[in-house]
Amino acid sequence: MAVVIGLTGSIATGKSTISAMIAELGIPIVDADKIARDVVKPGERAYEKIVTTFGENMLNEDKTINRKKLGRIVFANEENRTKLNEIIHPEIRKEMLQQRDTLIAGGEPCIVMDIPLLFESKLMHFVDKIIVVYVDESTQLARLMKRDQSSAEEAQERIQAQIPVSKKANLADAIIDNSQTKKSSQDQLISLFNKWNIIKDEK
């Protein structure tokens, strides 16, 4: 029986780093962010609906969606944001489940679903166990400001748009404290996967 693990965190907690470590262990990953990009490619159903709803002025010259332009429209207007979410979320979820079930049918003993907004989107039922990649909120703020070259106010606004990482940590089956070195995070991951019998004494 396959075990399906949900991997999540919050903005600037370093989830992508942990996801890359899991991939290095040879464990297949269903990547929600990649799927979100794929479902809005030309020819896809969500793409057609976005063009119909928001107009062709949302497109680049090569007919791909101009994500920045679309982003400005939906972040400035809650009604537009709701419309966009109603178009893309069902397509993303359908593809995520399809990829998960294909891997299970193929006999994979463990699958990781990398879902940034796992709790916000209430997708806990997609997985058996949940790992939250955690850093304290002052570290999160400092990392986000450095990464995006943003002000404290801008960074705080983006952090507050998500469920606090401390609350996510309390809802998780396990956390990886990603505030120290990469080696420290890797050691925590290996230890956890040994405990859950996903890998055997990997060094």
C-alpha cells in the first residue's frame, strides 16, 4: 500500500529545498506549482476559459498567458480572483489526483504531493501524512525581504495572506525546521523517512 505524503510550508520557508532533497532520494513528486503552470498553457481547457473571461489582452505575443498582467488584475479585485480560482483550481486538482493515482497504480511505495497551499485549499484528504517545512516568522520575513527585494510591509502582507506557518506546524504529522543549515534539514528529513519506513538507514 502506497503512502502519500503532503509537503507544504509557507512563503520563504524553503519548501523547494526540501522538495529537491526528496527528489534526490528517488521519491516521485506531484508538483502543484508545475501543474498550475501546465494547465494554463495554450490549448488547455483552463487557458481557453481564461481568455474568454479576461480577454485576449491578457496574452503575450506568442499567445501564452501574461502571468504578471493577469496577476495585477486578480490581486487588485477579489471578484476577478474568485473567477480565476474557479477556472484553474478544478483543473489543477484533477491533474494532481491523476498523477498521484497513476504513480500508485504503477506500484510506487511512496509519493510526495508538493502543495504550497495544502491547508488554505483544504486538500488534506489528498494525502496520508503531512510534513510542514518550518522557520520562525522573523526568519521568514527576513528571507522574503531578501529574496524579493521587498519592504517589510510588502513582505508582511504576503505572509499574512497565508495561514501562519506556526499554525500549519501544529496541524502537521511532522515538521522540518529549515532555519539552520541545509545539512541539518537533510538530516531531519532522512531521520523522519527512516522512522516512517520510507527509506532504510540512508546516510
